[in-house]
Amino acid sequence: MPNTTSNLKRAAAAAAVAALSLTALPAAASAADRPGQDLAWTSCQGTVDPRQQCATVSVPLDYADPHGEQITIAVSRIRAAKPAERHGVLLTIPGGPGGSGLNVPSSAARHLPQSVLDRFDLVGFDPRGVGRSTPVSCGLDAPDLAMVRLRPWPAADGSIDDNLATARRVAETCARNGGPVLRSISTRNEARDIDRVRQALGERRLSAWGTSYGTYAGAVYATMFPGRTDRIVLDSNDDPDPSRVERGWLANFGPGAEDRFPDFAKWAAASGNPDRVADTPEEVRPLFLDLAARLDHAPLPWPGADPAELNGNVLRETMLQSLYADAKFPDLARLMLAGLGRRPLPAPVTPPEQAVQNTVAVSVGTLCNDVAWPADPAAYAEDTAAERAARPLTAGMPVNVMPCAFWPFKPVEPPTRVTSRGPANVLLAQNLRDPATPYQGALKLRAAFGPRARMVSIDSGGHDAYVANGNACGDATVTAYLLTGRLPAEDVSCPAG
């Protein structure tokens, strides 16, 4: 990446470009300086930090008709601990798509440095369609809510016939039951909703901390509304390729799992580990692949689980989820030990159906409304077969068919192309071995932002980087930027530890 020359000169020139770029969005720009809504802050439902307050913001269902039907966005805040030192708002943008962010201020307040809590109001929100915002549901049948169906794991023989049937059924059901709110869900509308939240809070500019899918939503916001951004931190970054967008993210699970699995293998073979599965790290991968293949053909009954058996794809799905954090490694190890007959199967954990229905609907809406997907079943079958051979850990799932192949609605507008136009105020934080948003994709977002951004690359594994894995160098780099607003002079590489 190129080194910085003059941050001040570049920021001044970029600010002029940013001001001009706002003219491309007349409806949003005309309201940019209006007074904040009179938000009615109340206590929040559930188990949250007692300092957290909640309110709702009204936004247009259709931004082409800004004075038409309105829906609500649920927002929350924990005010800056030292009002005299308050810098502004730090909006947390949740992952997903479909993740709830309303209670993120409560969880973030337990991990962020006190210096950040002193200076920023932490603000969270449930995106359009999610949770306590105006919600959506597809009304899917219970079997279609299992993760091994929602992620298109092929059959044991590699066939994708069941995946095609599931994708078509989910698309048709969501299109029929989701209504106008589901059809309005997109990343560009989330960016517009974020700006309405900024206006409602009475802030001229907004700092944000986006994680996972929230990095793409944050990048789109910083592209559509560059002059309204203050300090932008994007953590665990998505590839912004506008020709693929979410289809590319699904494909990235393949290399992401390959990058990350050696960390699990090392842990799973460590002496003294009560969940040790092998004597050496080199034995863990073939052991996993062999067990998954055996379970493909001889699954174990698992009453209460969804599905009610431990099959090869359930093991693979558990693997993918367990690679997100070292703390999840025991989940995979214990399931492997159970599959090998060395342990009983653990008690199954099933999330509430209503929550899954909501998350799935928003996810389908975002994935399918952001960009058109290919529709040729033969092409998916060919790609899946090649991926199974190249990356057996994920067995072809990352390039397989999704409901968007059968989505009956065309995207209302093209995806956003992230560019270098705007102020130099974006810091990317990225683990080198991230299973969900791999390093190679993060580099593409860094390149798209060009001189607007710097990147701190952390020699660590897992998903989520800032205040997530105890890396002092990475955490200090991000904290310093939030407190000072000054980007590092050049990209930063942080060693392990």
C-alpha cells in the first residue's frame, strides 16, 4: 500500500470532492442539516447495561417517496462518561446481514477502553427489518430454518438437487410473505437509514465502528455520505466487489476456512487440552475430513437437535462456526469426539424460531436485493464440484446456490462502488486468519478506498479484531485513531500477542 504524503492536503482536497458528491443524493442532502427528531428516550427491554437508553427513529419505507409511508428504526445509546470531554457519537454497525445491534452498546461498553467511553456516546440500532425495528419474517417452515439448509451444503455425493429445491422454496416463500418492508431492504437503504439516525441525533458528522457485514454497510455509508463522516473504523472487512457483493462473501468462506483451520488443529492437538482430538496438528485435518465423510453415510441420532442427527454437514457447519473465535474451538472438538465415539453428544442448542425467522428474512432481503445472482443450475453444480475438490473442508458450500438465484424482484439500483472519493478518515482492522471475511477480501476493500484509508493487519485468527482477541498493538492503533482522528502514516502490521 502507498505511504501517506500529506494527510492535511489530502483531507482538504477530499473534503471538497465529498461536498460535491453529496449532490448525487438530493433527497438525503436536502435534509442533512435539519434539526434532530425529538427522540423519546426510555429504558430498554431485556438484560442490558442500566445506562443504555432506547428510542425509535422514523424513516421512509421508500426513499424515492420520502414523505410517504414511514417505518421505524430502533436505536439505543450509552452517553459519554465525561460530557465535558465528549467528542460525538460512535455508531456501532452490526454484522449479518440480519444481525441485531440494539444492545451492542451494552456489550461494547464491557470491552472498549475507558478513554473511548469517556469521549463518545455509544449508539446502536436494529437495521431495517430487524428485531425491534419494523420487523420482517418469511414465515418459513421449521425444517428450512436449520443452518445446514440455510447454508447450501451439498449432499454426500455432491448433488445440489436438494439445495436447488430449498433455494427456490425459500425465495418463493419470502417473496410471498415478506411484504414491502422485505423488498425495501438493501445495503444502500441501510446507509440512508444510518444518515437519518445521524440527523435524529442532531449530529453534523458521525463516527462509526462497523463489524463484519457492518464493514460493507459502513463503507457504503462512507461512499454515499462522505461529508457526513467523522472517524470510521471497519473491523473484519468484506470484499466490496460490486459485481458480486454477497455472492463473493459466501465464496470467501472457502479460503477463509483454509486460512483459519490450522489454528484449530494446533489447539486440538495441544498436550494438556481436555478436548484434545489428536496427537499432532497434522493429524487433525484428515481426522476431521474422514469423520465428516463417515457421518455423511452413517449419521448419529441426536434428539432435540435441528436436524435430529449428527451428519457430515452438521459437523462441517459446526466447524465453520467454531472457527470464528478460539473460545468456540471446544464446540467443534467435543462434537468430533462424540462422532468418534469417545464422548456422548452434547446437549443441542437451538435458537428461538422467531429470531431465526427474522434474521433469515433480512439476510435474504439484503443478499437478493443488493445484486442480481446467476440463475443457471448447471453452473452452480459445476462450480460446486470444482470447489469440493479444491477445498474439501467446506465441501463446495461457499459457491453453491442461494435463494437469490430464484428471487423474483430485480435490484432497484446497482450496488455501490466504493472509491477513494472523500476524506481520509477510514481505518480498517483485520485479522490475518479470518474464516468469514478473509484477509484477501479485506485487501480489496483497502484498495478500493485508496488514500482515504489505512489498514491495521493483525497476526491473529478469528472473526472480529478490535478489543476481541487481546492484541495490544491492534487495539492501541484503533483506539488512538478514535481518540485523535489521526490515521497512521501508513498501513500497520501487528505481530501475534
